[in-house]
Amino acid sequence: MIDFDERLRAYRIARAEMDRHHAVEPAPDDNGDYDSRTNELSDVHTAAMNALLLTPAKFQHEIAQKLRIIVAEEIHDGWHLATPILALVSEDADRLLKMVRT
């Protein structure tokens, strides 16, 4: 099973590749290559982000990491998986709080 840290690493790499791509303006004679690459990177970024946010957190710092990503990526604002992602974060918090209390 892939763990949270591996998925976090995959998300960070995908995010960095998107940021790097967007840092460069498309060439005037681009022929749609820039947009095509944008779409490819967006798909990888989205898949990595969703996989990470839908992975149960085992530790408090993982919940904090998820919340940072939710805010940075504006997941709370109309993302198609916002409900299951936020429901899982709530379950993560409940589960970890129970562990701390016992």
C-alpha cells in the first residue's frame, strides 16, 4: 500500500512541475504544444492531489498537511471531490483525537 509520505512526495513533484511549466511563457509559434503540456501536467497534478487527500491520515501532521493543500488549492470552493475529501479529513481528526484521549 502506498503511504501518505509517498503520495505527498508525488503531489509536491506534480505541483512543482506545473509551477515550472507556468513560469515560462508559450512561444509565439507554439502550435498548441504549451496548452497540451498544460493539460498533461494538470491531469498528473490533479490525480496526485486527489490520491493524497483521499488517503487516511495516521498522524496529526498529515491532517495539517491536507488542510494546507485544501486551502492552497481551493478544494473547499467547488472542487468535485470536496465532499469526500473534507469528510475524510473530519474522520481523520476524529480518529486521531480518540487515539490521543485514550
